Amino acid sequence: MLSDIETQQAHRAVDISVVAGKLGLTEDDLIRYGRYVAKVETQLKQGVDGKLILVTALTPTKAGEGKTTTTIGLTQALDSLGHRVACTLRQPSMGPVFGVKGGATGGGLAQVYPMWQIDLEFTGDFHAITAAHNLLAALIDNHLAKDNSLQIDSTRVTWPRAMDINDRALRKIVVGLGGRVKGGTPREDGFVITAASEIMAVLALSRDLAELKERLGNITVAYTYGGQPVLARDLKAVGAMALILRDAIKPNLVQTLSGAPALIHCGPFGNVAHGTASIRSIMTALKTCDYVINECGFGSDLGAEKFVDIICRRFGLLPAAVVIVCSCRALREHGGCTYKECKEPNLGALQAGVGNIDAHVDIIKGFGLKPVVAINKFPADSDEELQWLADHFTEIGVPAALSEVYEKGVEGGMDLAQKVIEVVTSDPVPEIQYAYDLDDPIKEKIFKIATKVYGAGTIAYSPDALKTLQQIEAREGATRYPICMAKTQASLSDDPNKLGVPKGYTLTINDVKIYTGAEFIVPVCGDVLLMPGLSDAPAAEGMDIDDDGHVSGLY
């Protein structure tokens, strides 16, 4: 079941036990899924405390600017320099894989292996999360169809169904048709993509089974006729859900094309949830490596902000440096080119759009962290554009390096690796600064993110959002939850059509959700969909497998 590139790599890939050995792990620490994939069964409590490097990006085009590719390429370069290093990545969702992006395991000579397995079923984690999510949904409807002793208001069930495929027709549906005997209680329902499930976020934030069960039990699924919240534990769902997730909580170990370790685990959405690999995979890497390269979802306004304000604060992490991936293509689009036009050289448009990457640099500096810009080179980039961009970063005093890891692999990441090492080892040591305090009122937290990070001037709340906020404020302990903004990744604002650096606009909050299992509050800005749709020409249309098992169209 291999494409030509996969067949060639299979001859170079090493047994997963060799990769594990680079992390000081033995066969006894692993659960094998064939020769090249394993779960790390051992939960590490002691070990080195490596340096954490975040990888984020400027505001991307719809194709993405190579953040995963850069993460993998940087890891390969540091590994070749003799450092003990691993990258921690989210597992790709099959929705985007079959939708716009196709394969999401890096690109060119900077990929993780076996890519086809990682992009599809992998070790079954997403299927387990989907099953646990839908078991809880089934228990809710079963309770409604029986005696409904919890007095659940069927019009206030907040727990949807989930699946890991983009299917816009399932966003809003009606369930329970056919009468109480054949169908149950009729009510409105819907599906979210598995990456947007709160169980995905809960799994990614849990360090062990005990913490996982506690968080699962705290999930709010509905409200009673009297307006009281109904939790998953009230439905006696926790034990069975944890049973389904018993192996899914363990990180997955694979390798890059050069044989460097890669931990790929969980895939919470970056523009809805907190958008980073599981805390268990990150901590496993930190206990075994000198450097851990962790990718955050989308730009620094989303993934990096959430990583700092939610993950770093909750688990006491301190990034030693933050790599911001920049591309000429994205800057041209921010400078006025259409998506089609931005694929061709245009120095004037690039110069007009450079403010976007500068804004992301300022965001990282605002967190008290050290930025390093990775200029991800694409074939269409002109030497004139690349030189102008390098001169620009020198002029504003921001460390930057050209990244050619797609085309050149290890060699193409050497300059970036050296620049990262220089920044990590330089003084002063970062002192993390959060965008808000947990004791701030909820509206104040949202305002600080909107103004400090997004550049907004004011905030407008819909009536529904204000009503939900009042309910959240009345729940004990909820006002101290961090904020996890749901916002488009296509702009620093809540409007995907506002490119460049929007300033002083009104950020619109249409809804507010509370994730009591993940323990964060989710303001929904603009029109953010929890179930994406397929594009006019889905990537799935170009995918196939022949009679000999050769895969085509996935990468």
C-alpha cells in the first residue's frame, strides 16, 4: 500500500525501536503498531528538562505556509547536529486531508513516516475519540427516551454527534424521528468534526487516566428544565468512555525521513480548541530530549496565544524560543494579490504585506518570548524578494533564516537550526507574560486578547452571547477559566476578508461556549464552523490506490 516515494523511504526507515532508543526508551516502553509505529506506554516522571521551541506562523493563505514542514525540517537539522531532539505534532484530521490540504505530514524531504498511515487511521486514536463522543450522545438520547430522571430539557442538549469527515449536510439535523418506540424523542441535533470535539481537547490536556476521567466527568452535555447543568458523570458515562480511550491517551511515536523521533498525538482544532499536540506527548519529549520542537495551530494569534495563555500557564511550561514561519506567498496576498496571483513573484505586493509578519513578531514579543523568523522558500520566490525580506528582518532586529527543508531536507534546515540555537542560548532568559490574568472578569479577558493580540478596537456581543455569558458567570469556578477564542485563521480579525494588519475594528462575539471538561471558555467570533464542508474540488477526488497497493494523490 505504498506510493513510489513511500516505497523508497521504506528502504531507509529504521525500526521504531531504534527511534525509541534515541529517546532512551526500550522495547518494554512501547506498544507496537507494526515496524514503524508505536505508542509510548511508559509515563515518564523523571528525566532531563529540555528546551521547548514553539513553531507558529504569520496569517496563512488557505494552503498553509509550511509550518509542519518547517517543524519537521528543524527537528531533522538539530538531530543531524548531534542534539537529542524530537518534534511534537498534532495528528492530521481526515476531514482536511480529504478536503483542501490533502496529506498533512510535512512535505518534500521534511516529512514524517509512514505518512499514509499517519494521515488516515494511524493507531485508531481519532476513531476512539469519535466512539467515546458518540457513546455519550447515545446515552443522552437513551435517557430522554426512557424515564428522563435527570429532567433533561431536550431543547437544551448541548452535546452533538461527531465524525472525522467534512460533511456540511450534518451541521444541523433532526434526530429521534419514528416515534418513541422506533426513534426516541425528536429534537434538533448536529455533528461536529472530531477535531472540534471537547473529548479531543480533554484527551490532549490529560496527563493520565485519572485526570482524563475527572475531565470527562466534568463535561456539560445539557441543561434541565430548571436550567441546571447536566454533566457526563450524571449519565454514568465516564467509565465506558475512559475504557474506549485507554490506549488513545498514550502518545504515538514515528520518525522523520532522516530518522529523527516524532511524537504525533491528538489533533484539537487550532481555530476552535487549543490547537497543539497532547501535553503528555510534549512532557514525554521534554523528559527525554535537549530540544522539543512543538507545532501550534495556525498563526501566533491563535495557536501560540492559546499555547501561552492555556498550556504554559496550566502546566508551567516556558518556551525558550518561538519560530514564526513566513512565506513570500502569504505576504503577497496580504499586500493585495489574489490567491491565484500570490503564487508569482511580486516585490511590491510583498513589501505592502510585510506588516502582517511584523504584527506576529510583536505578538510573540508581547508574551515576553524570543521570536525567530523562518523564511520558508517556495519555488516561485525570487532572489530579489528573499533578499529584501532578509534585509527587512535585519533592519528591525529580528533573527531570521532561510528555510529550504522541503527541497533540501536536513541541509536546508541548518541555517534555521543554528539561528534557533543562538537565540535559545542567548541572554536574557524569557519571562513569560500572559495576555490576561485568570482573575480578570470574562469580558475583560476577551477584551485583552482582542486588543493586545488581534488589534481590535471594540467588541460587540450578540444577545445570545450575552445571555450565555451571564449563565457562565453564575457557575462556580467558571469565571477563572482561561479563554480559548474560536476565530478564523485567515485574518488577524474575525473577518477572513480583512488581510494585512486590521486595526481598530469591532470584533463580533456571536456565541460563547463553556467546555467544563477542558476547562476553558470559548467565545465564537464571526462565522466559525465546527463542521467544515468540502471545497469545489476536494482533494479526495484525486486520491486512489491501485491493484498493487500503490497510493496516489494523497501528498
